[in-house]
Amino acid sequence: IATAEGDSIAATSPPAWFSTEKIMKTLDARPMLESGQHPIALVMKDLDELSAGEIYELITPFIPAPLLDMAAKKGFTHWSVTEGPDCVKSFLSKG
């Protein structure tokens, strides 16, 4: 299992802010990506609706670095976990 928090590879244990009980919304973007759609606008809209401490779960076939960078510039922290060859779960939280 590969994980990344920010720009660095981290241990497989989740960060202190992560808790499954705090996941408020999940988007599996794999079908969108397979059909040629880009989920960035939808994800950014969803992130704007999060309250402090809530977590957004994004499922993609790869680490969505540009999207994570955009979210970080808006004050979100993130943590990604690779769960399979086509399954990366990225968790974003509003600090």
C-alpha cells in the first residue's frame, strides 16, 4: 500500500485528522474519468460545501495530484491510499 500526504510519501497509517466517521461525501470518479469527463469542477464544488473537520473521499485510478494541489491551495489537507491497481482513495479535509 502506497500512501502520500501532501508531497511526501508517508507511512501507511492515517494522519491524526482522519476518521471514517468524518467522511461526509464520497465520489467514485473512475466512471467519469473512463468516459473522458474531468471531475475537478464537481470535486471543488463539493469541497466548498464541507464544514471544518469533515472529510471528502475521492476514488480515482491514480493519485490526482493536480486536483490535490488545487485543494491544498484552498486550505485542504489530503491523504491518499492506493488500494489496488485502479483504486486510489484520496481523503480531503478542511483544516
